Amino acid sequence: MKVLAIETTCDETAAAVVESFGDGVKVVTNVVASSALVHQKYGGIVPEVAAREQIKSIIPVINEAIENISIDSIEAVAVSYGPGLMGSLLVGVETAKVLAKTWNKPLIKVNHMEAHIAANWIVDNNTEKVIPQLPAIGLVVSGGHTDLLLMKNSKEKIWIGGTRDDAAGEAFDKAARILGLSYPGGPSIQKAIEVVQSDTINPFVLPRPMIFEKNLEMSFSGLKAALSKLAEKTDLTSENVSLLAKEFNSAVADVLIRKSLMAMEQYGVENILLAGGVAANKILRERLLSSFDSSHLFIPELKYCGDNAAMVGAAAILNNDFVSNLTLIPNPSLMTV
Ligand code: KG4
Ligand code: ZN
């Protein structure tokens, strides 16, 4: 099956054409335009601005994605319908509905968080890439979500834990602001850390909230407050900013990995699957790779971690959630499961 997929939940406008490839999904085209730079001067996303940028980008992005594709070969149009920002979502959903109607193709609705998870099924032409083995513990970490899921099989997913307050990505964004680094916080924190030598002793210490509590709950807002206090009494030279960034990133990674391990133990599951924008994080990826056997660890390729439409197409192919009429309404607060 070949699908045109559209993604506009937040500040990325994306379109992709993907097709089934064995048990996985192959990407034919993948176009992403981001308005992150426009938001940088505000230190975070301004929803109204994001929606306006979506309107500007949606048609050029789709045109580029289907440039060399025959419309006849496309069997369905898929779109993320939530969670996300209402204005941004409306642009993608309404565009998808119009295309499905005029091309006379079925419409497939996709939960954006399911799409992040489905990024693990993208194999491209890499015949070495192993499709995730289920059951697995899903660690879904994005700007709005930090969820631990028990993924029993492709249909059955149960929420078993997650953050009480800030999502991991949101914590990165807030930490970056505290340290005077730009939005989005994850990539700029990662960049600040690059200059720190691996053998440098870090004088800064931050807490690992809830790490020893025997439950699958997490909390990142206290960590942000602790960073803020430490930053207030520190001379924020670029060296200190890098060291504080590293300590913050390490604290988040430690909590995420510890709670994932607890979930695996509690549910007797050997496999772990990572998803969401924070899945791009270098320290998190390295520590996961050194904590788990690679045959049990599934991590999307870097280019499919942040918001993109290839993952939406992958979820559409895996879940086939057809909408029989064109009444699809965006749902900004849709849950992961
Ligand atoms: O999944 P995503 O692209 O959008 C949402 O669905 O929210 O996630 C965006 C979040 C942002 O908070 C961003 O700071 C974070 O992912 N992020 C990262 C990295 N790249 C993006 N966090 C840590 N390290 C990164 N390399
Ligand atoms: Zn996302």
C-alpha cells in the first residue's frame, strides 16, 4: 500500500509518501519544513504563529512530496489529527480531507504519538533493520508527552507510567531557556554539551527526581527548578552552561532509563522501544545502547525522531484506521493510548 501522509501537529509542516515493505515501511519521499526559527525569538512556540506558518508551508511541502509520484498510485491520504495545537492541526486535517475528497481516496486518521512509535517500523532500504519485537516497553518522550507503555502486540498498548508534570522535551526546552540557550531546547542543550570532554569532572550536581520510588512515575518540574536555583548562583560562562547542560541532560536520561528498566522488570518484558523527539538525544541513545542488548532495543533513525510525515504514513499502514466520511475533527488532547 502507498500512502500520502501529512503532519502538522505543532511547528513542523511535513508530507511524505511511504509504502509497505515486508512487515515494515519504506519511505519514498519525506519533506519537512519547520517554523522553529520563527519561534526562537519568543523562546517557545506561539500557537497562532505556528498555525500561520502551517498555512504558508502546507501546499509547497505537499507539492514537493508528490512531485514525481503518480496520484493514481497513491491509495490513501493519512493525517495526524492530534494531539497537538488546534490551529496547526486544522491546517493538516482540512488539507488531507480536501485531497482525499478530490482524488477520491480513503482518509486514514493517525494519532501523532502512535506515529512516533511507528517510526520504529521504517526500514527504508536497510534490509539489516530489525522490525520491533513485541511485547516491548515503549518509552515515548516528546515535547508534550513522557509515557511508558506496555506494548503487548501491535493492537494492544497499555499506559503504565509517565510524568506527573512536565514532559521530558518540555523540560529540555525550559532548561535551555534558564541557561540562555535557544529554542528548541533539546538540540541546543546537546550542542552546548559537545564541547565538554568525556573525562571532565562535572562540579554541578542535580537531583534525579523520583528515581528511587518504586513506581513508574516521573517528575521533571522539580529538576527544572533545581537547575534554575543552581544557575542563579553560578557565573554562566559558556563552560559552566555546557557543564550544567550536561548534568541536566544526564539527570533526565538517568530517570528515563531507570524507570524503563523498572517497567521491563515489573512486566517481564525483554524489549524496549524508544519514540518521540527526545529519542534524538545523544546521551539518552548512548546510555540506552550501553544498558540494553541491541537485539532488544529499538530506536528510530535520527531523521524520524522529530516530527515528520513518514512516521505518520508508517502508522497509517500499520494501523489502517480508515475514516469513512470527511467529518474528521482534530483532537488537541488525544492521549497516546
Ligand atoms: O516529538 P517532537 O518533535 O514534537 C512533539 O510531538 O512534541 O518533540 C519535540 C521535543 C522538543 O521539546 C525538543 O526540545 C525535544 O523534542 N528534542 C530533543 C532533542 N531534539 C528534540 N530533546 C533532547 N535532545 C534532542 N536532541
Ligand atoms: Zn511529535
